[in-house]
Amino acid sequence: EAQVTQNPRYLITVTGKKLTVTCSQNMNHEYMSWYRQDPGLGLRQIYYSMNVEVTDKGDVPEGYKVSRKEKRNFPLILESPSPNQTSLYFCASSFKDRGIPYSTDTQYFGPGTRLTVL
Amino acid sequence: QQQVKQSPQSLIVQKGGISIINCAYENTAFDYFPWYQQFPGKGPALLIAIRPDVSEKKEGRFTISFNKSAKQFSLHIMDSQPGDSATYFCAASYLLWNFNKFYFGSGTKLNVKP
């Protein structure tokens, strides 16, 4: 089954304790992204990756790191979490048909990770 | 500053009624406008999408209406059913170095009453 998996699904931690949220996709997609979802703000992109070893900042990258050492995995790292990073996080992957000269893209989202930072 | 503005924040509709959710944007570089549906505890999933070279797209009970000059687009759910109760996000994207850069609206929580 084609899917994006995230772990853990729920996490409660304390300020300053480093954590990693894993993301894996089995669709051989080149593109992967991390979003955070907050009430009234919708989904905001944190980081994205266009391929292995190619990553770039999204719209709200402060306090986060990512890495893309393998095509299927795209972990999100919070080196020193703070309470304002309490949120619902989604990983997504997508495929771009280079034969099409405009943006048209279906993003496949993982089930989400609910993070609480005390 | 939100690139895509969505309204209403929440919506209650009777079974069989029409649900309408509206979105507006400013960036004329956007060239793809998808709607995502999210059920509690799940990630968003693509529902329907449109490009700006057409004014309407219909898939079953779901229709996107697109007004390029007004920079607005809307989702219409005909004959709304309790199973449609979910949060809906509009989005807009453009190509950034061959990568689709997405911006999402703030979401609309739809409750269809039986």
C-alpha cells in the first residue's frame, strides 16, 4: 500500500530536550515536505526537499532542522524544542511530472504527529 | 500574512444542502488550486483541483468554481452528507525551481447535520 508513515504519532516532551520525528514514504517520490498545522493558520511549510541531500527552508523554518540522506526518509529534528512548537506536524511526499510545464502536484500526507512541548 | 484566505472558519449544513467554502489569493503566479479534505486523526487528502485556464471543474458532488479576474475560487458540495463532515483546506501553488510551492488556507470545519 502506497503510504507516508510518521513516528511517533503523539509526543509530549519538555523544553530543550532534543527530539526527532521520522517520516518515510514508499512511493519513490522525489519531493518531501514538513508542515505544521495550527488552529486558524492552516498548514504552513517548515522545510522541503527536492531530492537526496537537497533541502531548503519553507515559510516557518526557525527552530527546526531536516536531513535527506535517503530518498524514502525525511526526518524532522527539533534541537531545543520550545512551547511555541507545540503543534500538529505533517510530512508529505509528491511527484513532479517534468513533462508538464506548470505546477500540478498531488501531495500525499502522513497521518500526523501531535507534539506538546511543556 | 496568509497568501490564501479562506472563509468561513466553520460551517453547519443540513443533510442534502449545499456547502460553499470560499478562498481568495493575491499572487498571480499561482497556477494550481487544489482542495484537500481532512478527517479527524488523519492527514489531508486531495479532493479536487483546478487550473486557472478553466472556470469550473466538477467531480461527482464536488465542484470548484474559479474566477481568475477576481482571484477567487470556491468549493461547492452538493447534496451534502454527514460523511462529508471534515475540515477542508484550499491551497494554491506555483513552480519554484521545478518544485511545487504550496500555500494553504486556514481551513473550514464542515458539520453536516443528519
